[in-house]
Amino acid sequence: MKTITEQSGKHRDLEKKSIQELTSAINAEDQSVAYAIEKELPAINALIEKIVSKLKAGGKMYYIGAGSGGRLSVLDVIELPTTYGIEPGLIDAILAGGKENLVLALEEKEDDTTAGWTTLVQKNISDKDFVLGISASGSTPFVLSALKQCRENGITTGCIVSNPNSAIAEYADFPIEVITGPEFICGSTRMKCATAQKMLFDMISTTTLICLGRVEDNRMVNVKLINNKITDRAVKMLMEKSGISNYEEAQKLLLEHGSVKIALDFIRS
């Protein structure tokens, strides 16, 4: 397998460059990420369509990863219950070393070939579910071994990798190969690879939850009212969408029903 992410890029002698030269070069490299993703949009669309169908049929979606990509998937998952009002666990993340160790760089855990599948089994994984492997290299043992077990057990999988023709892509039913090229710092996949992963997590989870009816127009009508800022935003959203002009009246209705969506359904009925 050709490991592009480990190759040396065109930017050399970095210690001799000025701050302006460094930031300009990093910015130029970052701009290439969106174009690399654009090339994979057909494959991304097919992956999302399968995830949506699984979730509509009562299944769940699991990210599984290690290192920077795995940690970013956890951050994506953390945001979803509040933003979209979904049940925790509908979209979940399996991180090498455990989510409870998110702030620790337990990079050695990526070589564990049993923990990924064991954790999925503990979560009662079944063929109703979808597992999305994350690996910049495309060879991370923690991810690869889990995807192999998924295939043996008839569980649909996808992957996000940054090298072509990888072992992980071979074991994924819906592979996404976003080839971002050599990193600005040779082998530091926390840079362009991780930027691509973050953009893809946003794209996948947001599109999926829109398709599941968790958004109306472009508004978070199912947002959980967890603090004053979000509650104020939700009140104003309800006023705009319902035609209620009195803030206190809209606030009372919102708090009675718990979400903009439920309050709107009550008004419309």
C-alpha cells in the first residue's frame, strides 16, 4: 500500500521560515482539503444514504477510531443530543483507550486488535447497525480488526481513510478515501487528515439528522433547552415560526412542551 500520509511534502527547512511564511503555507495546504472531499462526494452520498436507512429502521451508527480522528469523532457525537434532541447512543463513538480517556494521547491503544470489537459487542451491535471506521493511514489495527469482525457478522461498514487502496477500505462496504496528500509536518495527520475528518463528521451527522427530520427549514427545532442562551434562541425561533409576537407567551409555551418542534406541532394541531 502506498502511504502518502507518511511522505515528505514540498515544504522543507521549516525552522528557517518566518511566521508569515509558515502560516501562509499551512493555509494554502488547508485549502486543498475541501477539494479532496469534493472528489469523494458521490461515495459520501452513498454512505449517508445507507446510514439514514439503517437509523430509520431502528439501528444505530458507530464511529470507531483512534488518535486524532477517533477523538474528533467523540467530539462530534457529544454535540448531537443537545443540537438535534436525539437520544444519546443513536450515533455513538468507540475510541481506542475509551472515551473516558479522551484527553489522554493513548496512541499505543491503536494497536489493540480485540478492544474495538469487544466494545461493539458490549453495545449489542447487530446487523441493524452501521459502523464507520476512521483511520488516516488506512491500516490502524484497532479499526481494521473491528471491521473484519463486522464483515464476519454481517454488519454494514464504511470508512474514512487518507491513503488509497488501504486494508481498511478493503473491509468497508462504503469506503471514503479522501486523499489530502503529504502533511505540512511529515506524518502529522492531526493536520490535513484530521481537518478532512472533522469536515466529514460534520457533513455525515448533519445530513443524516436532517434526513431523520431533526431540522425544520435551517433551524434546530429539536434543540434541548440546557441553558439560558439556547432557551432564548429557541423562544425567538418559536416566535418567528409561529407568529407569536409576545416573548413571555412564547417562552411559556416552549417550556410547557420542552422543544420548539413539539410546541409548533401543538400550535398547528
